[in-house]
Amino acid sequence: MKYTPKQIIKKGLPVIIGGIAGYAYYYFIGCASGSCPIQSNPYISTLYGMVAGAVFLVPSKKKENA
């Protein structure tokens, strides 16, 4: 299956935005002591943000017309 550039952007944009948001969370709110496993590591917080962005790509259940 070949993807068009529009489809790639549509599926990749939420993941990229989530990654940026995850890194911003680390940078602005993160934990300086290192005792918070997600907030103290930029890679993990970015990965969590990317996963959170990917959640928006999961299709929701559609209503059936009765």
C-alpha cells in the first residue's frame, strides 16, 4: 500500500506534535532531582508524548443508524 504525502502528514503530525509537547513538558515542568522517571529523562518524556499523540490516530467507534 502506497501512502500519499497528505496521508503521511495526516498520520505523522499528531505524533510529532505529541513528541514536541512531551519534550516541552520535560523542559518546563520536569523533575530536577531525578526521582521522577518520566519527567527527569527527555527521551522518555518525548516518547510518552509521541504515544499520547498516536492515541489520536486510533479510530473511534462510529454510531450505527437504526
